[in-house]
Amino acid sequence: MPVVDEIFREVDDELRAERIRRLARRFAGLGLGIVVLAGAGAGGWEYYRSTQQARAEQASLTYFKALHDAGMDESASGASAPLTGVQKKGLASLTQLSGVAPAGLATLSKLRVAAASAAHGDVQSALTTWNSIAADRQADRNLRDLATLLWCQWQIDSGDVATVRSRLSLLTDNGKPYAALANEALATLDIREGQDKSARGRLTRLTQDFAAPEGVRMRANALLQTLGQAG
């Protein structure tokens, strides 16, 4: 019996050893699979990142080339010179970018195309574009504010005063990037409504605001002199 028991123990030990070897091989394979999957995932993510970076770089190059080709929309008496062939090509490229470029560049492209539309007579199309950007919660906050400002600036002479004033007031808080331009537009609205005292107050504050762009301060000073002569 002791001999038989010893044989059984040896068999049991060998069976346990074989099970351990099989488990080791199984989990070793699983571990290798995990390593392979992790490597593939890391490689895939790196490829995605490099692809996105290359796409963004190409879009940036295209954007700046198109911006250069589109040039400036110089207006005289509310009318711009006809677009040249190069400008049309630049604006067409910007229009294409507005639909396929990364978010920031797409929004910038839309803003530039809208500005060209307004300067060349299609004001309604520009207003629609600026409105859509201002309402786009996915767009950069500063670009949304710029779209609102542009919409208001093109409504100063004929838009609903209450609506324009309400939208401009959202841009005048301290720290807002377009606060000075928004206050300048509000002063212009005051003049339109005959509120010269309010306009003088806004313009005086602008001339004393050294955080405001120099051009804004100069225009505010010129308007103050005009109001002084008129009043």
C-alpha cells in the first residue's frame, strides 16, 4: 500500500505539474495577445495623431495662401471694386476650407468669406453666416464674439436698434476682446438715436481707455470733436 500510495502521489504531482504548464502556456499566450493589442492600439493612436497633425498643417498652409490670394476688401462709398481672378480663387479655397478644415480654421474661413460677401453686396448672406457662427456652441468663444460684433457693425445704420444694442452689450464686459469696438458701435447707435449725451460719455471713456486699440481711441476723439461742434 505504501508503494501504491507513492505511485498515486507521483501521478497526482505530475498531473498538477502538467496543468500548471498548460495554464502557464495559456496565460502566456493571453499576455502576448494583450501586449500585441496594446502595441497595435498605441501604434494606431500615434498614426491617428500624426495624420491629424499633417491634416492640420496642410489646412493651415492652404488657409494662409487663400487668405493672401483673397486680399483685402477695400470699400469706397460702400462699394468694393470687382473681385479679381486671384481673389475669387482665394475665396473659393476659403469656402472649401470652411467645410473640411479643423474647427478653428473652418470658422476663420467662414468669417473671411462672410466679410467678402458683405463688402461686395451680399450682406444678407454675411449676416446669416455670422449668426450661425455666433450660435455655434462648438466654436471658439472669441470667434463667436467676433461674429456677433461683425453682425452688429453691419446693422448699425439700418438694423433694429434694440436688437443690435442688446447683442453689443454682451461684448462690453471687462476682459472681453472686442469691448472697445462694441462700445464704439454703441456710441454710434446713440448718435443715430440722437442720444448725444450718452454718446459723449461712451466716447470720452474710450479716449481714456489705453487698453483700447489706438484706432478706436482716435476715432472716438474725432467723433467727440464733431459732436462738440454740432452741440
